[in-house]
Amino acid sequence: MKDIKFELGQKVEMPCSVCDAEQNHTAQSVTKLGKMTKAVCDACGTVSAFRRGKKVSIDTGKTKSGMPYSQSQKYKKGQAMMHSTFGQGEVTAVVDAQKIDVLFGDQMRRLVHARE
């Protein structure tokens, strides 16, 4: 897949989290390599971080949402959680005694757990 190089002011269609619809956005911040880092929604004016890729939904089984994330709680593989910043997630791996990999809607993140 070819990487797209963006320029300041270039238009791109992407989902807007505020409008909750696919909207035109204008590139507000672009790196030297041509990667867009911030985009402004043309409809509502919201500035958002630009991340290319599709968001994935997390299937948590029977429960709609997991327990709130806590660094002091011990987690196991397959357990659902609700993080205050990243949202709904599922533990995909226990890396070591105090680290877990969690799949959120946008990406995999490494979090701490079982801290006393």
C-alpha cells in the first residue's frame, strides 16, 4: 500500500467524532514526511488527531462493558475493562506480573496492573 503524502490545507474525508458522520476535514498540521497529524472538521470545526486506519469494535461477550480499569487490580487474558481515556478494551495478553496488553477500539496498548 502506497503512503499518501499530505499538504497543509489539503481536504480528506474521514469520520468526525462530534458530528458522528463521515465529513470533509482540512489538514491543519503535517509533518516533514507528509503525514497529517491534525485535521479540522469542515462542518463543526472540531480539531482532531488524524490516524489512518479503521477503528475496531471489541466483542466483550455477554457483558456490555467491563469493570473500570484500576492499576491495583489484577487482570487475566480475555477480561473486559473500561478505561477512562481509551474506552472499552479487552486484555489480549499478560506480559509479566505487572504488565498487560489491551486491545482498545483504536489500537493495542500496554498497561500496568497488580500494583500495590
